[in-house]
Amino acid sequence: MKKIKYGRQEVTKDDIDSVVKVLNSELLTQGPVVPEFEDALCNFTGANYAVASNSATSALHIACMALELGPGDILWTCPNTFVATSNCAIYCGASVDFIDIDPLSYNISIKDLENKLKAAKLSGKLPKIVIPVHLSGQPCQMQEINNLSKEYGFKIIEDASHAIGAKYKESLVGSCEYSDITVFSFHPVKIITTGEGGAALTNNDEIANKLRQHRSHGITSNPNEMMQRPKKELWNYQQITLGYNYRMTDICAALGISQMKRLSEIINKRHAIARRYDKELSSLPLSIPWQHPDTFSSYHLYIIRLDLDKITKTHPVIHDELLDLGILVNLHYIPVYRQPYYESMGFKAGYCPESESYHRDALSIPIYPTLTEQEQSQVITTLKKVIF
């Protein structure tokens, strides 16, 4: 029985040749290829600066550091995300809170965000940073969030780990038109991959400089940034802040450059798969992904919501039966605050009801560029068999 994963990478001969070229070169890291990849990201998105890292988690961390998040500060995000989105605040010694999701898009609820901001202003506990998450590749309502940031004084980091190639209104995600920083992921199941990797994009040169410093040990070789030392001493670099080794290798960047060349093709293939699912699944007792008219999704995920009132099986039973039949569905995501680590901070079930409702009936079914028509038919047929 063929097993079909919910997502997987596509690596071509051109990708392999690009990586081999770097492997045969003099520099495997800290060479010219990472800057070339960063330029490719800027040229595609329209952002002024891109800082590549060894993961999106690293990029989120240095993004928070660049915006000077620290002890006593609060970061808000939605619970319908991977734990890294909120963990980045804790790395900085800050605290975390969560905003419930919209029942249609599954992204952060603008209504709930606005209501919570009003209450937080009265209590003096406004967030320093808000991280909207573009779940499955569908952008959040960024103009509304940006308007609220001006009113309430918070910074915005877009977690666009799912969303390279997506658009909001007329802007590509990553342009940072409505945010201070945008973070991408290049994990193998994402839209394009560098093996492991991420990037933080911004239009602010000061933020970009801080991102670079935090990515590489807090070290600079810029004479204008270095403290004066006796001329008889050789100082060709200085650590001026606390940073980390979050650098991307040239090997990974070479793969990223090659994959960027066919990003539009990859997005088109994902849309074709999504259109077929929309058509084939619309008559089943489930909800297909709703798309906001202001957005163009990259379709990193295709998430269905089971109508359990019309199905005799439970959510876990359907999940397990699909796995047993070779359809390796997944769940994106369990509400972050329901994780034991976050429960130890005092979060309890019921904190974000819409996120918990989503958790009880959502499944991510297979979507990736190399999914064949026959494989997609297998997914559809198996899903129908399990539900009925």
C-alpha cells in the first residue's frame, strides 16, 4: 500500500547540481551564496533586506531580539500555530498571551484582537509585539492589524512560515508593507526548501543590521560599530551584543536559490490540487478551506473541517483510520496553550474556544507539487470510504 504524506519536498536535478557546485567550491559557509539567496528573496518580495538563518525558529528569535523584546514585555499571537511562534518570546525572557482565531480563515481574529487591546490598554498590559500567523498560506488581515498597531503602539512580526508566494491585496507576503519583520520557513514540507532554514525580511536598515548581528554571535567587523582599542592591538572583529550561531550554510542557500526559480510553478501546482479537492470534496460532510477575497494563498496546507454531527465516527478514529490506509494526514495545530509546558504557566482549556473547536475536527490532507492525479484520487477515495 502506497503511503501518501501530507507534505513533502520536491528536489530536481537542477537543485542537486546547485548544491554540488557549492560542495566543490572553496567555501561551504559564510561565502557568497547566502547573500545571493537573500537578494533573491528581496527581489521576489520587494522587501529591502533579507537575513537568512538556519531555521524559521531562529529567524523568529532574532526578530524578537531586533525589536528589543525582553523581560517585562508581552508578545501576543494566536494559538493555532507551531510552538516556535510563541516560544521565541520566552527565549527573550518575555511573556506570551493568545488571541483566538477567526472561524472562517483560522487566522487571528481581528475582532478578538481589538477587544483584547482595549482591555489591555485599561489594565496597562499592552503587547510590545503581535505575531499574526498566515496559516496554511492564507494571509491574515494585515491592514487591520497594522491600523491597530498604530493605535496601540505594538510592533508586528508576520509568521509567514507557510506563506512565501502568497499575496495580501496587491502585495506579496514578505514585502513588509504592513509589518516590521516577516519570517519565512524553508523546512522540507514548506513551499520551497533549503533542507532546514528560514529568513527574516524587513524594510528597516537598523532592524536588518540587528538581525545580522544576532544571527552571528553578536559580532561586527564594521569599524563604525566597534569600540576603540589601542592601535598596537589588532581588533578585526568585536562582539558588541549577545548573539547566536544561527547562520545558514551556502549549501542550503544554493538549494534555496534553485528552488526560488520555480516558486511560481510550485504555487500553481498547489492551486490546481486545491481546486480539485474543492470540487471533489464539496458534497461531503466537511468544510473545505474558505478563502478571503483579499488574499491569494500559497496553499502550504489543505485543511478540512469534519462535520462530526453528520459522521458516526470521532475525529481521532477518522485520523487513525486514514493513517492505517496510507493517507498520512496531520493536525495543524493543537492550541499552543494546551501543551503541557504552557499549561504549567497557568493556561487552561477553554481559553480560546474557537481554536479548541478547530482542534476537535480539523485535518490536513496531502498537498504538494509532486502529488499525482492518481495519488490525489487515492486520497479522495479513501477519505470518502472512511467518512461513510
